Amino acid sequence: MANTIGVIGDRDSVLLFKAVGLDVFFETEGEKAQRTIRRLVREGYRVIFMTEELYTQCGEAVAQFKSEAFPAIIPIPGNKGTRGVGMQDIKKNVEKAIGADILFSEGR
């Protein structure tokens, strides 16, 4: 059975994932990365990790699959560090689920 976890990003950021047996796709342009996402979905990938930089460029494809059970498209920091994109998504999902910002509210 083919791997069901893919990683998309620039070579320096995602090459290490190949060493642990994940399928790696080198992309640096948002439009190409969106095509890669759609191809991976057709091929049955269940989890797609993407560098935060590409994730922010792939809003259309990410939004298209956000309401679906699969694939889970998860932003990861690139080789230049985090931009906070993943944490922003977690915050939005918590607010959506319970109706309040309990993770980052002031006064704690």
C-alpha cells in the first residue's frame, strides 16, 4: 500500500521527512503546490503536511478540503522558522468549536 502521508515544501524544509519514510514533494510556488494537493487527494493521501509559507499561498485548495474528513492539511514551520500559521488555525478551530477564545484570551 502506498504511503498516505505526504509533505509539500521547499527542499531544505522537507527533505528530512523523506528520511523517515514519508512521501516528499518539492514545491515553492503556491499554484503548483495546489495542483500537488489535488493530485495527492486523488491518489488517496490522508494527511498532507505543508510548509507554512506554501500553506498561506494555497488558500483555495486548503479551503476546498477543510470541511472534508480527509485529507488533513497541516501547516508546519519551514527552515526559516515558524510564522504562527498553525497556531492561528488551532485558535480559529477552538473558537469555532466552543464559541470563545479560551487559549489566548487576555487576563490569564
